[in-house]
Amino acid sequence: MSTKRQPFTAITSHFILAPQNNIDTDQIIPGRFLTTTEKTGLGKSMFYDWRYNEDGSVKADSLFDDPAKKTSKILVAGKNFGCGSSREHAPWSMQDYGFKVVMAPSFSDIFKSNALKIGLLPIEISEKVLVWFKSHPNEETTVDLEAQQIRCGDEVISTFKVEPFARYQMLNGMDDLDFLMSKTADIQFFEDHRA
Amino acid sequence: MPPKPSTPPSTLFDKVWAAHLVSEQTVDQPAVLYIDLHLVHEVTSPQAFSELKSRGLKVRSPERVFATIDHSTPTLPTNADGTHPYATDENRLQVEKLYANAKDNGLTLNGWESDRRGVVHVTAPETGRVTPGMTIVCGDSHTATHGAFGALAFGIGTTEVGHVLASQCLLQRKPKSMAINVTGALQQGVTAKDLILAIIAKIGTSGGTGYVIEYRGDAVKALSMEERMTVCNMSIEGGARAGMIAPDDVTIAWLKANTPLGERGDFQSMSQKWLAFKTDEGASFDKIVNIDANSITPMVTYGIDPSMAIGVDDLVPAGANKDALEYMGFEAGHDVHGQKVSKVFIGSCTNGRLSDLQAAANILKGRKVAEGVEMLIVPGSVKTKADAEAIGLDKVFVDAGAQWREAGCSMCLAMNGDMAAPGELVVSTSNRNFKGRQGPGARTVLASPETAAASAVMGHITDPRTFKEAAQ
């Protein structure tokens, strides 16, 4: 059975800014929340130790619980975002919270791969573009994967590049496992002929 | 495009990569890379099995999958009624789910009843599943451990766990190559853990992003297999998904002595094939980093990522990250050694092997864990535990006042109930000191087993060379 995903074309949204460098996956979703056997429901635990007091109440200054920003589909972060553990629970929790895009000057390899695989778009931006976001905290921006542009109104803030195969898959709502299963004959040939 | 063998001179990584290409990468498509061994544990696999089931797909090669339970498992002894003292029902259900998935798919699972259960990266090599030139993946970023054998081993997410279960392949762009040349020799009392912390301090947490590292040079060749595993294990803390060391006589001797492979009649001919997995003279790397082993001292971390590391006798650097110092309660320009310790953890896929336990025991023997310090010693596998007990290490630990636990990941990621309280300072032989990694508000100092044991005895962070047993 093939699994069509929601195609990603463009979104327009406010953003949440977490400009620290090296935000690791233990910050995004602490280890004690990895006991789940589902992919869904992790949004409330995303950035748990940043968001909640010891008694479980929401911190007054929680970035992710400000009513004016809570519907943001974009997270803008500092460099080396998603370093550390390979837990896909990190992008799952971000997607469950409502994020569709995460922008940072750089990403860890495994986080970037995991995010692309589930349709959470990681975009590498320059430090200059990060500064633009810092100085325009309340703007809505458009992320256009077809044109590979970040726009504010009609102004192009930046262009970006996504690995061509991943971009094609996301634009068309295609699934990597379906693609791999279409290679079964090649895989069989490799198994039969390897040294 | 049909794949071609790598053209000489090529690197160890090039050779392993080329030998596993089902199809080459093009501008529009990543390579299809064949995976020889897929390691599976309870935390990152249940959603992948559910995905296969919902699509009506089967596990393509059950014989290439090896599963064990380690992250969610308690390290306290089995209850009188034979049940296990899981911290939460969710921990228990996660383990039970892997039992069910292994059964449904005909997979080998080294579970509670196995004498070869343990931390996946400790038990997979022990059972002879890891050999040079293989491709190995696991839903776990410390899979790079197996690079110690000259395998290309890296961590993947759960979606990719599903890809490998269903197709035995992954879609991959070829990473760049980095040589880390370690010249000279490690000084007395300086360990493989100190070496890798020094490397990460030099290249930074993202220095290896996009690269596969090959560790080379005299100081690397001089390492034992267990030490090589410690080095490769932490490649990801420098951003590299994989770190490799070319197989040599040390590798072959270890495989012969420590795994069932040594009993095989064709061991000799297999060894010859394995030794071909090495970087050719004249092969080039995309990046080269040089490290002088002579200058490395026992290392400790002072901050909130593994690159924030210094010699145990050095001062916290003046330019240290303020947020990190605030969290740790340390000050720039001040000592880390002498800081009061609440807990000490010896274990993990980084430092939970027999030689690590022996190193700790050398210091703990005839001494006591300081008043007010809780020390957990968690062997990496059931076999490691049995081997340690056979030479009396358990007695040394218990006599010193440490807790000798059952095998598992334990306090490394604190998801099984073993954790530190807010504010507690933990000297830990694990691999990550991120904020809250060992419990909300817990402060982690990464170090070698020698430094951890010395700190447990003194009750504060201590240079292990203070003890003559570490300096020998």
C-alpha cells in the first residue's frame, strides 16, 4: 500500500525565535518522554524543561506558549540545531506542536534527515537572515518550497536550497519507503551478485 | 546507474561505501546503500514496526536484524516473583512491544532471558556480529561505536529504521571524509575517553557535520579494541555520524579471542579479507585534523555540550559560554577540580566495558566512596557483568560502597528511572552533558572511568593521577 503525504508547497505564518546555538534533541524532547510507542501526542512535551515549572504549570516566559505566537508554523533557531541523539521524537514533537518549517544557520545531520523524512522542512539560512528574523519578531513570512524563497509580503528575504530528491518528494507528497520498495529488483540483484 | 568499485587510491570509508552501493547517487537521487546489520532496541523501533504493518510490508531480511533491550530496562535486580522493577508502565510496555514485534517478524531478540543481553553497542560486537567492512545502522546515534572495527556504522531515525526493515537499504548522499591524525602517545593515566573529549573540544560539536571520520596515527593504532570503541562511540558528539578505524592485528586478535567467530575454520581467510579495508597510500581526505596525543591530560567537561571540555587541572576558559556556566554553577578562570560531587555513574556504550570497570576497580580497591556520594556502576552487558564478577570486581565495588547494577543504558539518558535530582553534580563516564540529560536540572561532568572513580573516592572532581593506580 503506498502512502501519499500532504504535499508541501508554501506556508505563511508568524515564527517563534529560539536563537541559541546547539539546541540539542534532549532540549527538544527530554529522554524521559521517549517511552511512548506512538509518533503522535508529543507536542505538549516539546521543549518540556524550557516550558514548564516543576509543578507542571506553564512558565510565564515560555516561548512556545505565548498566545500571540502559539499558532506559529515556523521555528527560527541558532546554528547546529538538533545535535545529539537520533531520536525522531524530536521532529515528531515539533510537528505535533504545529511546526512545518525549522530554519537555522546549520543542522545536525541526523536531525535534518529525520525532519525531511517526515515532512518537517529544515531550511539553512545565513547568519544575516537570522539577524533579519531577530529584528522583525512579529512579521509573518512565507516559505515557498517550489520557488525556494523566504518572503515577507512581496519582499524576498532569502532564497534557500533543499536537496533535490527530498524537495521533489515533499512537493509531491511522495514517500521514500515507496521509492525504496520500487527498487526491490535492484536490491535483489545486489544480494545475488555481491562479492 | 550501476555502481563501480572505488578506484584506488581510496579511503577505508570509500571502500566500504562502494562495496554496498545498490545504485550510485545522481544529481536528482541519493544512492541506495545496502545495510548488512541492523541493530534494534525498544525505544526507536515500535513506530517503525507499526508503519510496516499498516502498509502490509514484511521485514525483508530477518537474519540481518539483531534486537536487544537496554534503554527502558531497570538496572535493579529482578523481583522475587520474577518480574522486573520497571520505573513506569510505559517502560515495561515498550519492552513488551519489542518482544511482540520480534516474535511477529521472526527476529533474534536478546531479551531478559539471554546471557548476551546488554547495551546494544556493547553486546553486538561481543556476539561476533560486527566485522570489518560492514555497513551497520541502528536507531541510535552512538552506532558509530562499531566503526572501531572498520565498519561504516551510523545512527538513523525511526522512519529509516522502517526503511531498513522493509528494504534492507537506505537512501543516502555520500558524506565527505575527514582524517583525524593522532600522533605521539597518550601519557600514563590518560585514556581513550580523554582523547575523544580532546578531539571534540578541538573540532567543536559541529566540526564533523557532513563527514565520516577516520581516526588514524600512532596513538590510535596503540589503542585496544575497547578503547577504539570509546573513541568511535563519541564521533557524533563532534557532529560526525560515523567514525572509523582501519582493522589491524589488534582487531583480528580481539575478534578471535572474544567472539564465536574465532572458532570458525575460515577465520584466517576472513581475516585476510577484513585487513583489505584500509586507506590506500596516497588517498585523499576532504579535511585533515592533527592532534598531538602527548599534550592531552585527563579531561572533564565544564559546560553543557561535550566540546566544553578541559584538562582536569586547567581553569574554566575566560570566554566560556555564560549560559553553560550559569547552569553548571562554574566560574570562568576557576577550577573544575575540587567541585563537590553528588553522584558518580560508570557505564554506558562509551565506557561500560570490562576494561572500563577494571580501571575503576583499580582505584576503588581498598578505598571507600566518599560520604554523601552515590555511585552507580552499570555494566554494559550481561556478559560484561559476568566477566567482571569472575575476577571479583563486583566485590571491590560493593566493598567500596558503590551500587553494582544490572546491565543497561541507565543514567546515560535517564529514561529508566536511574537519574539525578535537580542541581546534583554527576561525574559520568557517558557521552552527553546536555542540560537535563541525566534528569531535569542535573549537572553532568563527562570524564573517564579513572577520573570518575577518583572523584567518587575524594567526593570532589579529582585528577586520577593523584592515585598511583591510575598512573601506572
